Amino acid sequence: MASRELTPLDRVLVEIERALSTGLNVTPHAERASPAAGIDDAPLPDWEQRHAAGLMRVNHTGEVCAQALYSGQAAVARDTATRDQLLKAAAEETDHLAWCDERLKELSSRPSLFNPLWYAGSFAIGAVAALMNDRVSLGFVVETERQVEAHLGRHLEILPQDDARSRAIVAQMQVDEARHGQNALDAGAVTLPPPIPTLMRFASGVMKAVAYRI
Ligand SMILES: [Fe+2]
Ligand SMILES: [Fe+2]
């Protein structure tokens, strides 16, 4: 089928559809099989299952934020190559979102109730970053992915040892996030000046504390 250039109205409609499905926790579809496929779902003691669900809910919300950030950036990116790169990264985040969503269900839990709020805030941050210029926008990608990669490493330390399914998902996400960051760096990202990285760390700290519980 022949493809055509999206008009501004098409792009607005695509973003509204993405925002509604991601922010409102419509079950996402992964392109790649879950890294947990084929791994036994070992029974966990109650408290470990609740803890694992809290951590995977945090990761799920993190992926909602990543989708929103990249979509916001892509919506106002000036350069077509930058926009394509952002949309490709957003598509891989959909895999992560779907894997986390599935694992949450297996752990008898659900996504954060505040996801629509986090989606809106992250989309706005992405759009503002991209309004500055594309290299600043890519700088946000690098810093975000660097922080997420470190955060996932921490989760690999504190997830229950017997929760091999969650661990496999988090480990693959960590590999993907490192690649997203490197791609953005290779594409000409600038290093974000202080205090932006610190503010980003603070905002994600609030998100994690809330999403672990609610
Ligand atoms: Fe991700
Ligand atoms: Fe990523």
C-alpha cells in the first residue's frame, strides 16, 4: 500500500490516539516476544509478590512517560530524521510497556492510576525540549535513558531473586535503554546543563514513589 506524508491534522490525531491508549492503560501490543517467555513463573511469598508488582508498576509508568516524552518531542521536531528516530524509540518503548503490562497482570496487579497525569506532564516536557532545538531534544533522550538504565540496574538488585520473569524483562529493557541513549548521542545530542539532570531525577523520584504504591 502506498504511504503518504502525514498532514499536521493527521499527526494531531495520531498523538491523541496514542495519548488515550497509553495514558488510559489500553493493553499495548509488543512487536517482540517478551524476554520472560519460556521462563517458569515461580510462586512468590505474598510480600515478595507485592514488592515485585510495585517495582513493575514503577517500570510500567516509566514506559508511559517515555512514550509521552518521545511523542511530545516527535510532534514538534524540526528535522525529519530526528522525528523518525524518536518515533522508532517510542515504538520500542511500546514493547517495554507491553511486557511490563503483562507481568503486572501475572503478579495480580494493575498499572498506576496516575498514568494519564504522568503522560500529560511528560508529553509537555518533550514538546518544550523539542521547541528549543533538536540537539537539546536529543540531550533529553540521552539523560532520560541514562537515568532509566541506572534505575533498572537498581531494580535488578532489589527484585525478588526468584522472580526470574520480571528480572528477564528488566534486563532486556536495560540493554534497549542503553542503545536508545547511545543512538541519541550519535545523532548529535548536547549535554544538558545543571540543574536540568537533577530536576529530572527529582521528578522521576516522585513518580517512582507514587507509582510503587498507587
Ligand atoms: Fe523503555
Ligand atoms: Fe528507551
